[in-house]
Amino acid sequence: MPKRTNPISKTEQAVKIIKALREKTKGMAPTMSSVLAKEYNKDPFIILISCLLSLRARDVFTLPVSRKLFEYARTPQQILDLPNEKIEEIVHKLGFYKQKTKILKSVSRELIERFNGKVPDNFDDLLSIKGIGPKTANLVMAQGFGVPAICVDTHVHRLANLFGLVHTKTPEQTEIELKKIVPQK
């Protein structure tokens, strides 16, 4: 009878998948958040606002819209000072522009009232702000503060389950399970 080999661990499987994805995506355009982090010196507010704009929109559309908005406003107070109509005009191409304008104003107001106008460098504080979910909080932590984080959207959730890395029902559950098996580096 042939000797039975040990199955590959979830961590080893995750590392193999990550390496394969890195190889297959070489030469592709960098993510919007990476581009903006570089252009705006990893400003957490820039990362946060661009991520909120990107919800339900593609990076190819969100990047120029974000840059246009940042010509007018790069702080929570500047967002609040901009008339809603101006923000709506700028973000209109992304869809849901009235809702996105409300979220940008609400988040900016909370940052001023609760955090002295600064984006908190704490995951739980970020989540406590209405309009910020786990994916956005993780993206801000990673790109804005250099903290290892996993941004799980519906695509990551689906693929992690498809690859057998996790067996979860929601992106939030997937994030928890991936944190257990994906090395921080």
C-alpha cells in the first residue's frame, strides 16, 4: 500500500493561491487605492473617501472622479464646506450620487465631531462611523496606516469559498476565517 501523504494546510494553500494571483496579475494596472495612496502620501482621509466613492463602481471610473473631488476638498471640513450640488455634480458618473454625497458629508461630520477631524487608526473606531463597513475599514487600515488587513468583498468571499479556503456564508465571516490562515506578510 502506498504511503499516504499529509494534505496541504489551509495556510499553504492560501500562500499558493496568493502567489499564483500575483503572477497572473503582473502588468495589470494597480488598484485605485494604491495609486491614490502613492499620489497623496498615504493620507487616510483620501483613502477613506475614495473607497466610499468606489462602492458599487469600478476603479476605472472612480479614480478620475476621486481626483476631481480632491481638487476641491481634501479634508473633512472642506467636504462639509462644499455644497451638496457640487459634490453631486462631481460624483454623478459613479451612480448613487445623492446617497454618496450624503455619506461623504455624514462621515466627514463624524470625523470632525468625534475624532477631531482625523481618520482614526483603529479598526473598531472606523467601524463605529455610520457608512463605514469592514471592507472599507480594512482598506483604510492597510493603505492609510500600513496595518496588515484583508479587504473582503463579495468577490473575495466567493473565491475563498470556491477555492475551499473557507466555508462561510458572509464576507464578514470570510474575513475572520482568512485572518486565521493567511500569513500577515
